Amino acid sequence: MFEHVGQKNYRTFMETMTRCLKSDSLLLLHTIGSNTTSPEIAPGISKSKFVGPPAKPDGFSGA
């Protein structure tokens, strides 16, 4: 998630996480990143893997 908020939103993200946690809690933030930046997107990343609405679980009436 953190990788997708964008650098300009890091502070807001962390402030939100701080607000959501209990005062004696810790946040484990696992990220995927690099020490360098690139305008290129890895092949396949730009295509959506989830096309259409999510499937309903078996037995879900969906009222």
C-alpha cells in the first residue's frame, strides 16, 4: 500500500497510521522499493489483474 500513495503523501499516510493505532502500538511497514528511481514501469504492472467486479463468495445472497 505504502508504495502506491506517492512520496508527496507519505506524511499524510504516516499521520493517518499514527491516528489509527493505539498509543502503545507499533506499526510494521513493509515496502517494496529501490534506491533509484525510474520512469519506466515493469512489464505487466501497468495492466490491471482484476478486471470487472469482484466475484461473490459461494452462498452469498448479495442483498
